[in-house]
Amino acid sequence: MTVTTAAPSVALPASQMLLQSGGALIVIILLLLGIKKLLKHLPQGGRYRGVRALAIKETLVIGPRERLMIAQVGEQQIVIGVTPQSIHLLCTLTEPLQELSAQPTTASSHFAEKFAQLRARKTR
């Protein structure tokens, strides 16, 4: 007759069990946050997007909640009016608008000149 003896089960104190569970939870949360940050820095937020057929080229704010937009749909450009309640097609452009280069307008260059003059007066 063989007698087998089971190993005595070790009862962990509640504080040690809570510490182990909390540590595991913290490691999992840090791992998830790291994966989120990694995905955020990938191109397109980690999602592959092919060639886009729709893009907003220009936006003009008309009122607090009204906008005038030029949207490019394929090769065609359309002008739309956007309000909180609706979107209306205003017209289709016969000739697509060209990309504008970032040049200062005459009003902003005039402001820069006036601002420089004002600063020169204050330093005298």
C-alpha cells in the first residue's frame, strides 16, 4: 500500500495577492498604452488608406456656423455651402483652381510695415 502525501498548500496573505494582481494590472495597462502610442505614430494612424477620391481643397468661414468649401471629387471641383442643418451644391467649377503658393498678401505686408514703424518709435 502506497501512501501519497500532497504538498501543503501555501496560503498567501491577502495583501500579497492584492499586490500581485495590481502589479499585473499595471503591466497590462502600460502595455496597452504603449501599443496605442506606437499605432498613433504609424502613417495614417495604423490604418492603410489608398488613393483618396475626395478632398476639401479650400474653406471659407462665412458666419459662426456657415462655411463655403471647395471639394475635389476625382478630377472635378465643386463649391458647396455648409450649415449645421444642410449641405448645398452651389456650383461646379469648369476650371479647377490651382494650388496657391504661400505668399504674404498686400494687407499683411502693409501690417508688417506699420508694426515695424510702431516698434521703431517705441525704442527711440
